[in-house]
Amino acid sequence: MHYTDHLSRGVAVRDARTVGSSRPAAPLCSTGLVSALYQLYFDPDMERKTLAQKWLTQAQASAQAWQFCWALLGPEKLPEVQFFGATTLHIKISRHWSELPTDQHEGLRIQLLSHVLHFSSGPKMVLTRLCVALAAMALNLIPQAWSQPVADMVRAFQPQKPDSDGGSSAAATQDPHVHCLALLELLTVLPEEFLSSRLAQARRGQLRGALAGEWAVVCSMLRQLLQSQDSSNQVKEKVLRCLSSWVGLDVPLGESHELVQDCFTALSNPELFDTAVETIANAISQPDCQRYIDALVGLMPLVLGLHDQLRKAVEDGDMETSHGICRIAVAMGETHSRVLLEQVEHWQEYLALVNMILFCTGIPGHYPVSETTSSLTLTFWYTLQDDILSFEEEKQAVYLQVYRPVYFQLVDVLLYKSHYPSQEDYSSWSSDDKELFRIYRVDISDTLMYVYEMLGAELLSNLYDRLGRQLMDPQQSAVWQDTEALLFGFQSIAETIDVNYSDVIPGLIGLIPRINISNIMLADTVMYTIGSLGEWLADHPVMLGGILPMVLQGLVKAELSVSSVSTLKRICRECRHDLGPYAQDILSVSQDALLKEIHKSSQCMWLMQALGFLLSALPEDEVLVRLHSLIAPHIQQLDTLVLQEPNATNKQSIIHILGMLSSLFTTLDVNRQGDSFEQQAPSPRLTPSQQTPVVVVLQQVFPLIQTILSRWLDDSEVVEAVCGVFEKSVRTLLHDFGPVVAQLSGMLGQIYSAFPQASALDLARQIVHIFAGEEEHVSDIKSLIEVLTSATLTTFQQGPRDHPDIAESFMYLHAQILKRKPDLYLSDQLDVKALFCCGDSCIQCFFAPTLQTELLPHCKDTPSLAEVLHSDGRFLTETVLQAVGGGSPRSLTEHFSEVLLSLNRHCPALLSQWLKETLQAPGFPSAQVSAEQKHTFSQQLLREQTNKRRVKEIVKDFSLLCRGLQGSGY
């Protein structure tokens, strides 16, 4: 008989026997379960495994699972079968406790304790699940039905005397050592089960208090076992794990500090070391420990006493030991830094701990290859600094006197730790190790930047003096790593701190050209350091002459691509008005690098942006000449590519060149004299009759662009790249783009009619945004919108679901029209009714109601919209309610509330009628809401015509009701 037959015959009918009975369930049922378990564990067919798992899950949920779990725990069964039996027992106790009559609780407890004792010697996985089941039961019974579960458990596991008739109990016949391990397992899982259980707040507090009341019994027993000479390493390890588990319940350090002190003795035992570290770190990391200052101070000598073991571990290259001791020191120092700082009489001990952590920060070796400990300490330095600087001024001065020297040492240590290995060693590292080292240096950089707040200008002077000695003193034989580390320190600080007023920067700028950048990693840092000083160079342009040649030298090296290009871009952005004398060098070196394809595509885009900044600031009679010179080779290449047969290689090259033009036009604006804050009041350098260089170039290349489109019209990536050129230009030039609008509008209409694509709609939206209010462009824009709308509506005849990108861009385009130029909707050529229906279709296809949100406010002043609203408003209301009631993702509910609010503002009487008509249908918009709830929703909604937040709440609550989620935590 197949096991599913057993389910129908056995599991569906509840067995009348008591839960405490040790007799097995009906044989057929037991056989069927074992058969299913064999199939689950051993059948290679995944489909049959899945079927078995589904059936077994159903069996576990059945009432008869209370009985058959015991049969599966029989001694003759396989461990996998026993494990399933124990797991089932836990599921029943933790999830279906209410099924069990109260008079069976005691029988279940006795039976469960008996099985835990029986499985004390294994299998381990079965014992653990039984312990978890007993822990779950205790949580259900505490405190009313089981007032002292821990004391009772300890008593149950005590070695028993032989029975008077010469026999012996279960506890007497087994090894006391095994029973001890089982008891520790039970006590370990009890807090874990509590912490992982889903409990009401009041019940959680009640249980936490009850368990905390049992801690004294547990603590006493754990101390006894840890101190006993007879306890094996196995027992001591379980003791440590048990303490770690109870620490999660926030047991007071004041009551357990002696046990924590005992744990330190385990650190000298290699077999217990890792577990002891975990336990001690957990115990002293509890924030609540700060209430027990005497206990913390009492632990300090034990932590400091580990210093010799730490030093020896470092000398022996024992990374695991040094890592563990560091964890303990950092846990103590970081969690309690303020409390320990305030113990003035113990200041020397805390300073010793800080120096111990500093030793860990400076552990020899390169992270992460030959050491992994130093990274643990970095957060500590933030914490200590914050705590010192949070004291009142007088107190702070005292602490700074003690700790500023430590932080200067820390800077030395961090710079030492940031050293690259030799080129040979570094090349042997894996890519993962290189990435971890990069992240580690970022963390060091952040720490140095933070430390600057404490050490101030003296830190920069210190770095500058050391760099000067290295570069100027012929007696100094510094390796490149020393120079790189000092520059790295400078760059870390200059990147985020305003160093414009530092008196060492001029000297630093003077020193940089003396650096030999033949080493790539040193050269990389030199580039980034120069880039971080871009704003300073803008205020001191006289220094550019010494620095720029180094940047241009880096620009021709592929290995320095990212650093050199990003640095040049920063200089061109910050210093553009002072780069005239260097423009020819910058342009020729950049052009050479582009034509030789030294840089990857993304760096080419950055480089073009840099050149856009540069060209923007040149004298107006030079800009067009230099611009033509820059782009001519690329336009020529584009011309050649277009004539070739289309293929994947040509396509990528075309997209790359169009991307470079887009990037150039993003920053090239001769009428912009500064950055964003100056753009508000620009000082035009061109007269109204003059055209900007970008417009001149666009008009010249227009035929070439049309040719590209004619050959690649059905390729969305190429069309997107073409549209990107114009979109970046119009975003940058704004109204100066005007001369191109008519030509571009005609081309956009043609390409979109032939092959609708979202990028064309996005570009049209930009044109509408900027030019819809200008009379000279209205006619062109109106014609373009009519063509785009007609073509889109034709595309959507089967619904917008197949064209999500076009649908979204189309909705945003019309939303922009309604904001900027709603009278375009007066056009006879624009099918407003079809547009309205298209918006409804988009809602049904899970799009936000962007169009309707903008349409509705214009209904009063646009007759065609008012007419459509009267004829189709009921359908819109029904569509929105259906979406709110579960037809659309919940994330869109807020958008639909805006539509309903807008309807209520502009046509309240109609909305009232439409709500009444649509909501009276049974089961609409959901079978989960009653007629009364629908009526309440309508009344609440109709009362609100201005309060947007309140309408959102009303619609959200109604949506949750419709979805059956009200009160479920959502």
C-alpha cells in the first residue's frame, strides 16, 4: 500500500489514545510514514522527493501527529526517521499546543524527559530536537503550570540510586558524563528557543523574567562544572556554549561575573579557546553590563593579562589566537569606553587596554593575506574619539592630553598597515584578496579622516614633514610604499576636509612633481591626491603648471586610467577658467589617448566630460575650432561605420562614439560660468544671434544621425544612444538648444512612427519641458505630440502589457504636457477619449496612474477632457477600485489614492454616484469586504477633499481589508 493511502486512512482520523502513551501509532500509519521518509531521504527522483515532503508536512499538521511521533522515535528506527519524529514533536508543541488537552500536559512532560534521557548518548541530531521540543513545552507552561523548569530538569538528570528491588532507573544505567552533556544541551537550547519564538510583548516579558529567576541555579552549576578537575573538555565546551546562550537573555553581569572570570582559564586550553573567546566576547558586549561597573573593572586585569599570550601568538604567526584575544579586548574597550574612561582611579588600566588594542591594530603582516585581526579594531577608534570629544571642555582637555599621543601613534600604525606589499608579492595575490585589501584601505582612509577631527592641522604638518624628509633628503632611502602611504594619508583627509586654509598644501604641491611615478600603485595615489586638491588649485592656479604634466603623463597609461581621468576631470571642472595656457596640451594628449583606445569606454566618457568643461571656458573664438578638431576623427569614424554592413562590432563602436558625444555635450556650455549655484544668474557670452558650438555641431552632423537611424531603426540600443546625444544637449543648453527643436521634432516623429521606442518619448518629454511655453516652438511640438500619441495608441490596440517601457514613458510624456502646456489637448488631432482609455488600460496592467493624476485637475478648463470624464469616469473609478482591492501591487495604492482624491475634488457628485454603482456589486472589489465596510469606505472618502494624508490612510486600510491583510502586521 502506498504511503498516501496510509494518510487518508490514519492521519485524517484522530487516534483516541493519550499522548503520554508509549505504544506506537497504528502500524499501517507508521509504515506509511517510514515509507515516505525513505522516499524523501533516499529516492533520487526529485519529483517523488517533493511529493513525499508535501505529504509529510500534511502529516505533521494532523492531530494524529501527537501519537505517531513516538512510534518514529523507536530504538529500531533509522536516525533520519527518529529525527523526523523529534521534529514533528517540536512542531506540534510550538505551533499546535492548543490541540492538546490540559490533562495530558504532565504525561507529555514525563514522556519527553524520558526520551531525552534515553537519547542522551545520541544520535546528537535527535537529542537536540528533543531538547528543543522540551524547551518549547517549558515556554508554554511557565510559570503557572511549570514554575521551576530548570531546577526540575537538573533534578531529572541527577544520577539515580539503584531501585530497592535490585533494578535501576534510566538515569542510573547510563553514563553520568553523557547525562551531563544532555542536560547542558537542554539548558543551552532553552534561551535559544525563547529568543526565536514568536511571542506577544507581554508574554515575552513574563517569560524573560521567569527564566532570569532560574539563572542562579544554572550559573552555580556551570561554575561547578567549569572548575571541576573531573570535567572533560567536551563538558567544559558545552558549559561555555550554555553561558553564551543565557547571555542572550541579558542575565546581569553582576550575578555572573565570577563565571565569566572562570571562562578566562579556558583560553589557555587550545581545544576550548575558540568557544571561550565567543562566550567572553558575548558576555562583555552586553550594553547592560555598564550598570555593573565593579564587575567590569574586575574583569579588566584578566583582559590585560592576555597581552603576553597575544604577543607570543603574533610572534609565532598564530593568527587564530591573536584574532580571538583581539576580539575580547575590542569587546571590552568598544562597548564600555565611556564608562571605563570615567573610572578615573583606573585610568592607567584603561590606557593599557587602549595600547593593547593599538598593538592589535599594528599586528605585522599584510591584511588579509598574513593577518586578519587589525580590521577588528578600527571601529573602536571612532568610539573612543566620540566619547572623549563628548565630555565637557575641561574634562575633555585632560583626556586629550592622555590620548592625543596615542592617536598620533595610531596614524603611524594605520599608514604602516596601508602599505602595499612588493610588486612581486602583490601580483601573486588572488583577486578576492586584492579587493579585501582595497576595502581595508578605504576603512583606514575613513579612520584617518575621522582622526583629523581630533588632531587637526598638526596631523597634516606631521605628514608633510615626513614626506619632505623622504623626498628632499638624499640620505633617506625610503621605499615607494612609504611615500605612497603618506600621500594616501593626505588624500584621505583632503578628500572630505576643507584643507584650503592649510599652510602645508603649497609645500605638498611643490613636492609632488619630485615623486617618481614609475611604480603604478604609487602613481595611482599621486593622481588621486592631486584630484583631491582640485578646489585648492582653483584658488591657486599658479601651481597648475607643476602638476598638470604629471596628470597628462598618467593619462597615457592604461594602468592609471581611472585615477588619471577622474583627476583630470576634477581639475577641468574646478580650474576650467585658468586652463587656457594648458588647453592645447590637454586636448592633444587626450585626443591621442582616445584614438589609441588606451581607456575603457566608461573612462572615455569621463574624459569627454572633462574636455567639455575645458572647452566651455575657452575664448569664444577658439571653442568651435577646438571642438571641431576634437570630434572630427570620431565623426569620420562614425561616417565609415555607418556605410559598413551592420554587425555586433560596428554597433558597439557606433554606440561608443555616440556616448562620447553625449558625455561631451553634458558639460560643454559656453554660457555657463560656474557650477550650479552660479547657473541661476548666468552671464551669456554669446549674443542672441549667435548659436552655441554644440548646436552648430548638431546641425552639421544631423544628416549623419539620420543615416544611422535609417540603418539601425529597429535596434533600441542605437536609437537610445542617438536620443541620448540630444537629451544630454538639451539638458545642458536649455533654451540655447532652440534652433534644433524644429528639425529634431520632425525626425523624432518619423522614427517613432516607423518603430516606437521609449527613448524617443523620453527625449520628447525633455523638449516639452523646456520649449512648450515658447510660441515659436509650439507648432512643432504640437505636431510631434500628435504623431507620437497616434502611433502609441495604435501600438496599444492590444493593450500596453507587451510594451511596459513605452507605456511608462508615454504616461510621463503626457503628464509633462498637462503640467507645461495643457491647451495642446484642445487639438482636434488628439484623441483625448482614446488617451483616457489608454490610461485606464495602464492601470489594469499594474502601472501607476500617472496620466489620470495629471488629467483630472484640467477637466474644468478643457472641454474635451470634461466630456471624456463624464462618459468614462465610472469606468476609471471601477478600474481604480479594482486595483486597490487587489488587482495591482500594494506599492501602487498611494498613487490610486491621489486619483480618488482628485475625482473627489473636481467632480464629488459624480464620484459619489460612481462609488455607489460600482461598490454595490457583490464580491467587488473583493469578496473579503462586506457591504457595510464598503459603505464606510465611501463615506470616509467622500468627506475628504483636501487632506491628502487622510485619503492615503483610508485607501490603504480599505486595500488591506480587501486583501485580507488587516491586522496582520502589514
